[in-house]
Amino acid sequence: MTLYGQDLGRALRPGDVAAILRRAGFCTTTFVWDDTGVFEWRDGGPDVWLMT
């Protein structure tokens, strides 16, 4: 995952995405995971992973 060009880590499952975002200071309960204006998914994403 990258944020503003900074590498934050690699996510292999939904829990990884949430953990990386929390470490970066975000509240993950406010995200709409399939919002393409916020996220650019590569090799996975909400259509592949079950976001629970």
C-alpha cells in the first residue's frame, strides 16, 4: 500500500489493509472499501476479498 507516494506495507487480506490504515492514523470504520476515488486496488480488493 502507498499513501501520497510513501510505501506503507503490503496487504494480503482485508485485515492487513485495515491494520496498515490504522497505523497511518485513519479510522477504518469510515471507509467505503469499494470507493475507487479513495482506493486503487491491484491484484485483489473488495471484489476478490470478502470485506468483513
